[in-house]
Amino acid sequence: MARILVISPSGEVYDHDNVRWYRHADLQSHIEHYHNIGDAFVFDSSLKLLNFEKLDELPIDRVDPAMIDRLNAEYDYVFLRGSNYVHAQMNWAKAAEVLRRLKLPVIAFGIGAQAPVSGKLELSEDTRTVLKLISDSTASLGVRGTYSAEVLNDLGIRNVRIIGCPTAFRNNRPDLAIRLPPLDQIRKVGVTLRREVSTTYAQDIGRYLTFHRDLVKAMADRFEVMLMSQGEVEEKKLALGTIDQKAHAMTALRENAWARDWYLDEQLERLYQDRMFYSDVVADYERLVRGLDLVLGYRLHGNLMALANGTPSIYFTYDSRTVEFADTFKIPSVDVFSGKDFKLEDYWDQARFDCFNAAYAQVYGQMREFLVENRVDNKMVARQAAEPARKVA
């Protein structure tokens, strides 16, 4: 089996292919630190698709020729954990210098581009260089969707394959399909929260937050809800903090102008205090979604974790990333800025989820083909009568 390196690991690995946040047992050491545990979902899911005997990190913050020579001799390939790397503010540290010295293939494992709300996506020369070095080292470069493929194509990078995200395939189920029960049988619903939002990517913050609030309230009025946070400090404190930390978190939320003006009300405060979930351990989220009847909301990977475990999910799209994910997998989705109200009944339609089922099968095949063509030892199963591989030129 392979000996592999990872760029940007996003958590510590235990029991071979499981991921949790660093020093997860010492919550107080990092409870004031925001980290998106969704990044750990991707890392954990990537490892679950690979056959390997040894795993280490490839540092890109320094250039150490002796270390790089040793890595070249001891390891088989590097993978770049899938994330939102292709945007104007990306800082690659010394990655270009490291990759120029490295002789190993660098597997881009579902990376993505982020479009600004307005204007053209402007990329640094460093980003262009790193992407070209990665592309030149492998048979193909894996991206999450069509927009990301088009951005790379405009950079002259042609060997691109659309592979979605490893999180979708973490349980290695080539025939996974979502089958909807009658809506009146739905009892437990998870709402994935993303209160922090950037004006760079969300075109109307007031609409974003009020729509977010109304979704939470509507689900709480009908179902037993669990609010699923992925790392904002106040939500993390409300889920796991001390009594004082919980009180300070609510005070901070009430003093936040966006939260106060567009998001919080009396009902939402009660839900935040009583129904909040957060964990630094990926497996805890998987156990949670397996016990829910429906997951919906704003988090890319929280929603995708549900789908990977056979739990129906509905996306709420608000930027190019969320739109691209929903499009790649044909996931039922709600445009937050469409001006339309959300009615769950409109989306509780097996035909909508059959589109996801078909797309999932097709993208599963693309992910496996991507790994195979890059000579990555993997656990993915060849589908019988699979469609021919589709490469984006």
C-alpha cells in the first residue's frame, strides 16, 4: 500500500483514517478559535477512499531541500485536500518553491474556485503557478464542478476532471440512493448553520440572515430540530462551553449588529441555547446525521455528510461554491436570493432526488476514474455498466 503526504490536513488522524481537530480533548485550549470542522470532513473522507500504510504532512511554509529529498525517496504521492483554494485572497506560502523541488505527483482532490459577487475573478501569479505545477505533475486535476473547471481552463489547464467532493463518497457506496419517506413521517431535522458570512460572496447580508433565521424557526415549529454548527466561536461555546462561556456567547451575539438586526429573536435565542450541536470529531457528525430524518441548510459539507449516509438533504445556495456543489450533484436546492419563500412540500419530491441519485452515480464513476488514471491505490468500486468517463477539456 501507498505511503502518502497531504497538503493542508485540517485535523489529526487517529485509527488510521479518522480525523478530529487538534487537541480535541482539550476544548478550552481552542474554544476561542474559529476553525471550520467541515474541512476535517473532507480530509477524513479523502482518507476513507485511499489505500495507504503511512501518512504525513507536506509542509509548504518552508523550503528544506534535505527534507524534500527524503520525502521524494520515501513517499509515493501527495494529495491536496479539497477546498476553496482558487480565489483572489489565497496565500500559498512557499508552495511553489516546494513543488518545484518535489518529484512526486500532487493529486488535487476536488479543489474549487470561488467567484466574487461582482466583477471578474482575479488570481495571483502565485496561484497560477501552483495550479500549473500541480497540473503538470499528474494525469488529471480534480475539481468540484463546472465553474471551477472553466476557471482552470481559462488558465490554460486542460487536464481537468469534475469529481465533486470526497465527502459524498466517504462510505464508498456506488449505488447510494435517496428514497423519500412520506413527509408526515419526518420527526428529527438537522439545520446546518452558517451565521458568519462575507459580503465578498453573499450579495445581500440582510436577506441571507433573515432567510436563515426564518428557516430555523419554520423547521422548529414543525419538527424536533438540531442546530448543526461547524465552528463559529459563539455557537461552539453554546454547544460545549462552561456556564459563563455560554452567557458570554449570547451577549456577543446580541451585540453583533448583523445578528441583532437580522438574525436573533426570542425564539432563535432559545433554540441556540437548547438545541445547538458542535463537535471537533468528524465521526460525531456522522452519528448525528444517521439518526436524523432530514438535514437542510447552509453548510456544504454538513449537508453532504447527510447525503453520504442516505439522509435526504436540501441545499440553500448563496454563492458560487454552494451553487456549484448543488449543480454537480443535482442536489435539490433553494436560491436564498431568488425572492421566493421556501416551502418544504415543494422540495419533498422523489423526482428531485432521483436527479441527485443519477448524478451521484455518474460523479462516483468520475471520482474513481480520476484516482485510477492518477495511479492512486483506492477502495472505490467499479460500477457495473457505468457510463464512459467524462473528461473536461
